[in-house]
Amino acid sequence: MAFIGFEFLIFFLIVLALYWLLPNPGWQNFLLFASSLIFYGWLASWHGAILFASILVDFLLALGMARWRNRSVFLMWLGIILNLALLISVKYFAYYNETLAAWSMQAGFAGDVFLTTILLPLGTSFYTLKKISYLVEVQRGTLRPQPDFIAFGAYAAFFPQVFSGPIERPQAFLRQLQEKRAWAADHFYNAWPLTLMGLFKKIVIANTVKVLVDQIFLMKEPSKVFLIVGGLGFTLQILADFSSYTDLSRGIAFLLGLKTAENFNTPYLALTPNDFWNRWHISFSSWLRDYIFFPVRRILLRVKHLPGIFSQIIPPLLTMFISGVWHGTGSTFILWGVYYGILIIIYQTLGIRGEAKSFKRFFLWLAMFAFIVFGWMIFRAGSLSWLWNALMAPFSRASNDLIAAFVLLVMISFYASLLFSKHLLDVYAPKKISLHALYYALAAGMTIVFMNSSSPDFIYFQF
């Protein structure tokens, strides 16, 4: 079922009512786990079966690590390999979708329908990383294995996060699942601003800008001015779209008495690549840092007679390469990851940091924002050849190009201002209740007006 839709609303209201009627955390966790499996397997029950089986395997492996400490490393790597095997199989099934669809049609199946509804469950990238972090923390001894399968299942399959995160760390979330939870008015007061902003950013901003951006990136040979405008538009679209899912996810969690991680902190105000990744998709960035970057760097530092430059270059390049592969198997995603790895290395080599006076900070921000926009051009491009042709194209192909590009830029700027004005209110007028109330009222009104023309799909569902 769509995360934004009437079906989900009815589903969640039923879960919410039953949840607060249940007498203790054990029954609440059971409802969370069961409803998560139902939600995940709504399109095809096979999806829920895959999720349940993978959760059971990791639960047993973690118990085995605690029981047989001398085999804990082997059991951890067995769990990691099994999780990655599932993730890779899903990614490559999606990548070769057309070929497999043709084969399935020859075998009497319904082509794409068979592949997308049976073989390709969504959200595998997110719950796989959650379960890997659990196994690693248990092996490190920083987390005791969860003896309650239902509680672990509720953590791994938590339905507000199962499709697009955040990638919740097990320590904080499992602790909450063990505590007694009772309804309080604060749950609602914390939830409604996030829920409203999530709907507003998705329905009004992301979906509207998507129409403009798609028209540009579907052009066969766009001029350079259209590529720039399309890049700026996608920069806004992906932030509004992805952060809206996080807002909705956190709002739903608050209504269930659970606090989940923030995932964005004004990423487009970053001054360096490291700063950007500390602000963008924070749960994923911190996962890469803790489980890829630091372990690889420690291994390289322990290698004798290895030049120090390797420990400076390899960790960021490998980490961002993995980030690109995680997002997709296409060459554009891989180049996007390598691009950020190279950026990080260049900034570190030149000693460029975000600590600077206001005048210099502006130019650091401007340069980094340009790098971010170019990165999103790579990410959004249909192919590297399409991107290369667009970069090599003339600035404009006809006199009407500049007029059309200017109109598109004005429209994109208008929707960007809706998002930026909220940031200004939060920073410079956090206690002006009347201004915030006016903003939320306008956001609610626009959301209602735009609702019927909205698409329920989120960008990060495909990853």
C-alpha cells in the first residue's frame, strides 16, 4: 500500500487504536511486528516471508554469537554475507529487469508484474543495513543480543522505516521497545508538525517540481541551460521528497510513543563534502562511517610499511564507492559515489574546512553547493552518455531556450522559497507562534489543494 494514501491511513488508524489498548510492551511489540509484516507484504505475501525469514536467521545468529564467543566472528560474517546476498540479488534483479521480464513472459508469467511484485521487494537496502549493524554491535560486545524475537522483529521490520529508513541503530530503539509505553499528549504535539510538513514537502513541493525536472531529464539532447535548471530542480526535489518520508516516519513513530533518528540537518548549507554527508541522510552516512570508513582506515593504519597516503585516500574512496553501489547498480550511481570520494580527498588534501570567517564561508558554501548540484545531475541522469552529451551541448540551442529555462527557474525558486522560509522561521523566529501558525495553516491549505494531483511514490523507494 502507498505510504501516502487512504489504504495506509485506515491501516495506521487501526494499528494505532489497538496499540494503545494493549496492556504491556510485549503485546505492543507483537502488534508492531505483525502489522509491519502485513504492511510490507501487502503487495505480495512473498515479500513479508522474505523479511520474516531474514529476521529469524539474524536473531538466531546473534544468540549463537553470545553462546559461542569463539565462533562469533564466523557467525557475524555468515550473517553479513547472507544479508548482502539478499541485497545484491534484489539489486541485480532490478538492474536486469527487462531481460528477466522477457524470460518470464516466455515461461508464461506476466513479465514485469512477476518481477516487481514477486521477486523485487522494496526497502531491502534499508532493513539489510539495520540487521547488519545489529550483528556487528553484538559481535563487538557493545550490544547484548535481544532474547525476545518479537522485539527484535519489531525493530528490524518497523513499518514506518521499512521502505526508506531512517536506518535506526539497535541500541536506542530496542531499549525503547523494552520500556513501558503509555499514551501522552506530547506524542500528538510532537507528531503533527512532522506529519504536516512531510505531507506538504511531498505533495506540494517534491511532486510538483518532479514534473518539471522529468521534462528536462527526458529530453534527448538538452542544452546546457536546461541541464543546469534541471540539476537545480532535482536538488530541491530529492531533498523535499526524501526528507518528507523521514518526517512522516518520525511523526508516525511519535504517535506510537517511539522516538526515531533525524535524517537531515540543512544539508545544502554545507561548506565541505564531509559537512554535507554529516547533514544528508544522516543515519546512512553514520552507518558508512562506523562500519566501512573507520574499520578500513584502522586496518590500513596497522599495515606496516604502507605509505600514509593510502590510509588517507582508500577509506573515503571505498566508502563513497559503496554508497554509490548501494543506491544502484547503474554506472551513474557508481560515478556519483566515486565523485564524492574524490571531492572528500581533495578537500582533505587542501586542508579546506568549514571554519572560516563570514566572507570566506560564503564562497565555501557557493562552491560546495555547485558541487552538490553537479553531483545530483550525475545521480539523476539516465546514462553517462546522456550526461556527457548534455555537458558538451551549447549553452542554448534556440532563443526560446533562455526564456523557457528562466520560467522553469522561477517556478523552482518559488517552491524552494516555501522550504527555505520554514528554515528562516526556525532559526530566526523560533518563538513567534503566530508566524509558525500562519505557515502551517498555509502549508495545510496548499496540501489539500494539491492532494488530488499527487503521486504517492517516493524517490528512495527504488533504493
